[in-house]
Amino acid sequence: MPKPKLLTSWVALFVFAIFAFATQVQAQTANGKTIRFVVPFGPGGAGDLTARIVAQKMSESMGQPIVIENKPGAGGVVATNSVAKAPPDGLTLLLMTNSVAVTASMFKSLPYDTLKDLAPISTLAYFDMVVVTAANSRFKSLQEMLAYARANPGKLNIGSINVGSTQNLVAQMFKSSAGIDAQVVPFNGTPALITALRSGDIEVAVEIVAPMTSQIKGGAVRGLAVLGGARTSDLPDVPTAAESGVPNFNVRGWNGMGAPGGTPAALIEKFNREANAALASPEVRKKLTDLSLDVRGSTPEQMAKLLQSEIPRWAQVIEQAGIAKQ
């Protein structure tokens, strides 16, 4: 039987070993090194601002700097690949959106495996899209627009931003679900889309609610229908597509946080706790809500299931739309 003093030494060593292990895991995200939060968009958009708002709160809580690194272009492939290939050491994060699921079906091949090389952490927010028309348009409602499209096959032009964007694919999905023969016309960005709509070059457009809210409230354009399952608080008088003749239509965009595949579970859980704590902050919730975002965190498992379900969904839209893979 060991002497009490020896037993005490073994207990001390055991406790020290556990403490050292815990400290090592914690050090991976609290060692003072800067965390890169890679965003697949340029500065100033809703996705970029979401990342900045959440990162600032997480940085304060963790006592560790988090810097935003904007990597726009190529459908988000460049940004996503830089994270997928990064060391899984807790020093790299990715702003993931439904575009990650879209690119998995839009490209013939990718330099990474979407499901294996990325580790979902938490959703951050969802956002709605809206069908709009010019203020002086002949269409006073979505029903009127649908009636025109059905009576005049191929004559209605529906504007969106770039081919392969969420808005572009939602426009394609809407056209298919509504059973209308219409042309989806892509534009290089929201300003060009709004200009075309107001000048009459296109009759309707599909865009995210956030940049259209001021246009609708200011009377420059008219909202015909939001495309989610419920009316949005920003546009309470604009009905849903399901209310307006396209039954069961319910499509929303989302963004979230991810890390390189293989990141230790302890780090994923830590980031998940920090992200959800940031989202629960009244200050953060107000800032995101002011961007017309529906703030909603998740577990890593819930976000992984969302991503897994989104890939085949968008693949079907792309196939039905006849969009050639890049």
C-alpha cells in the first residue's frame, strides 16, 4: 500500500495532467494569436456585416483578436478553399452561406470536398427575398403578374443578380414552381438590377429584402411577394408567394460559421458556444435585425444537416434551369 505522501503526489500529478490537457485545448483558441474569419464577399454587404458584428462580440468574450479577411469572387470557391486547406487549429473560420451548397452543384469539380473539408459550427441568420416591380408597373399584385405571364408565354422578364447567385437560382425556382414561361435576366449587382427595373428594361426582379426595403418604403418600387414561409417584419404589408398563388413556396437564404474539416470537437464546441452567446446579445441582435436578418443560431449538427439537405435541393434547381456547370 503506497504511503499517504506518495499517494498525494500521484493525485497531484493526475490533477496536473488533466489541467495541462484542458489548458492545451483552451490555448488553441486563447493563445493570443489572431483568428482569421474569411468572408467570400466584399466589404459592406449583409454577409460581411454579419461576420464583423458577430466576430467583434466573440473577440471581446474570448479575449482574442478576430480579423475579417474578404475574399470575394468565383462563387465563393476561393474563400472556401482557403479555409478548407487551412490547418484545423482553431485559427481560421469561414462565413458559410447557402452559396456553399450552390457551388457544390454549379461546378464540375472543386478543389475541396464540401462536406468533408468543412466543419459547420453554427448558423447565424436567415434572410428573405422579395419579388418587386417598378412603382408605375402594370402589376399591382403577384396574382396579376402571374396572370400576365400565363397569358403571354416567354414575354415576362425576371431580373436577378449574377447567374448562379442565390437570387438568380431562386428566380429560376420561382418560375418553375409558379408554372410560368419567363426569362430570368442576370445583372452585375443590385444597383444595376434596380436601375433596370426602374427604367422598365425588366418588369419584375427577385432580390434580398435588405437592399429593397428602402426602395419599397420610399415608393420607388413595389413589393409583390416575399418568398419565405411568412411575411417579414420589415415589409408586413407584402404577402408571401404562398398567399399569392404559388402554394407551398418557401425559400430563404442563410449564413453561418464554419471551420476547416478535422478541427477538434472541443474547438468546434467552444466556437459554437461563443457564436450563440454573441447572437443572444441584445446589441448584436439589434444590429443584425436592422439588416433585415432573422437571427438564429444552431448546434454544429443542425447546421451540418442543413448543408447536407441544401446541396441536392439546389442541384435540382440548377438542373431544371438548364444551367451549364462551370
